[in-house]
Amino acid sequence: MMKSLSKLRAWVGLTILLSLFSVFSYLGSSPRPQSYPDYVTESPAPTGVKAFYTYVNKEKEGKIWRHSPDLLSDTSDHELLIMVEPSITIEKEEMQAYIHYMKAGNTILLLQSNPQGMFDIKTSGTDGKESFKVYTENRTSYRAQIQSNIRLRPKNGDRILLSDKAGPIAVEQSFGKGHLLVAIAPEWMTNGSLLEKNHLPLLLYLLNQEKTNTILFDEYIHDGENAASVWEVYPMWFLLLVFQAILLMILWLWMKGKRFGPIFVPREESVRFSDEGVKALAAWYLRGRRYHDSIIIQADYVKLLLQERWQMPYHREWQDLSSYFERKWTRLNASEISTFLSGLVNILEKDTISKQEYLLWSKKLEQLRREVEE
């Protein structure tokens, strides 16, 4: 009775301690500001594009696209898909789906600081000098900041929409009934740079190249960075409960007397089946100088292996096995095999042998055994 009462008091005290720990942990944990990847539509951070998405959503029909490109419309809906600095590698099949989307009569606006390899776009480097003046196709000048140190290399038939003194900044390419607009200044669309200089008018200039009422913001290209961690998926109170449950389980196992660690097998259970018996037998032969008996046993064991692996008849004498050895033991020639067999027969027929002879032929039989077992 007293023992159960003491256990009950221990559990009550442990429960109170854990409850206090939970309360103080919850009160003391201050929520950290949520971090967002760059160029994400829903990000209010300076590197996000939420401000421009909100503006477009008010003026036109703006939507967020989170699906694979093979689900895009394959009809001429005159949609505009905005891709801002893809953070994942776009596979060949996905690239073909985007091209099929444009060929159907839709438009893609790609804003990427280095679009080399995207849609077979070619680029070239610059001298690294910054320029703050951008010119349109009609030579209208705008103030803008270009962070990229590369410029586009237009193909025959491409329209140069924007350029500076270093080269083309925005280019329009035709794909079937649709178009691809490429610009190397994704930073213009970020919340921190949208209202600086003439970035917003330049973006609207690119958007107005195509008449559309539906604008899609591609978030599929950011899924690689948007994968939420465990700490973001589950609330803090749930993670705290899980931690307490694990702690309670450890304490309960401890109170039950459970112990964790390696399992040690008693020596008397394994010594009979280990190599110690073989080592003891070998030591007995060496101390008693029973070299001849040991070499006979070793040769007999090798002969059994020869019957099992090389199909040599066990009842035959060693000197009668030369023809079998010549077919199987290809490492030695016929004369070397004959010398080996005659030497072995001579050793086995002796009444006693020296330690040097024993070590020599024991080594030769061991080499033969290894070759047979390979």
C-alpha cells in the first residue's frame, strides 16, 4: 500500500513539473517572423512580388498557378503567364509543355537574371559597367537599375523591346500563335524595387505588349524552395506536446527498470563454437611436435575440397591425380604439378618431418585450398 502511494506521488509530481514546463515554454516562446523565398507571389518581404501581384489582381484578372505546365491551357485563351526567376530546374518535358502553351496562342513573360538555356535563349557578357538608362523600341528613355551583367542575343525576327548601352534587356520571340517575352531584370518586380525609378512603368510596358485579361503568376517554378519544414507545418503547441510525450515515455521506461545497450553473450555459450577450439588444437600439435599428423589431416581436408569443388576422386592417391590437376590447376604447368605431387607424397610417407618442412608444406596446401575455394 505504501509502495503504490509513493509511486502515485511520484507521478503526480512529475505531471505538475511537466505542466509547469509546458506553460513557461509556451509563454516564453516568441513567434519568429516568417521567412519567404525570393520572388514568391505571396511574399510581403522586400524580395517578394506580392505588391505587383496585388496591383495586377485589382486591374485585371490575376491568378496564381501552382500546377505542372502540362496542365496549362492548350487552346488560344490569350493568357499571359509570368515566370519570375525560376528556382528549380525545368525538365525537358516541362519545357515542351510551356512551348506548346505558347504555340496555342498564349504568352509567357520570363523575368530571369540569366535565362541562358531557357527556351533556347542565348546571352552574352558585358563589361560590368552599370547603366541607369533604358530605351524602348521607339527610343523612349526610362530610368532603371540593371543588376545582371549579361545581355540577350536576339535571333533573326526577334523584337528588341528594351535595351541599354550594353545591349538588349528585353526581347520578344514568336512561338506559333503566341509569344515569349524575356527580360533580365526580375528585381524590378520585387516589393523593395517596384516603385523605385521607372521600374513599374517598364513592367507595364512589357505587359501591354499582349492584349490579355487573364494573367497567371507561375508558382510551380518555386516549389523547390517552398517546401515547408516540420516546424512550419505543425503549430508550436503540437510540437511541444510531442516532445512531452517522448519525455514521458523515456521516464516511464526508466521507472519500469528498462535498460538499453549492447547484448553480451556469455562466454561459455560461444567458446565451443568459436575459433578458440581450433587454435587450442593447433597449439597442442605444435607443442607435441606432431607435425606429421597435422600435415596428414590438412592434406586430407584439401583432398575433400578437391572432390567437392574440382570433382577429383577422393579414393585416388595423390600421384594418380596429376591429369585432374593439369585440367583444373591452370596456374601451374605439368612439370610444376608433377613436382608438387611427388613432394607431397614424399612428405606424407615419412614417419616424422621437421618444423621447417611442416611450415613449407602447410603453406603450399593452404595456397591450394584458397585456389580451390575461389
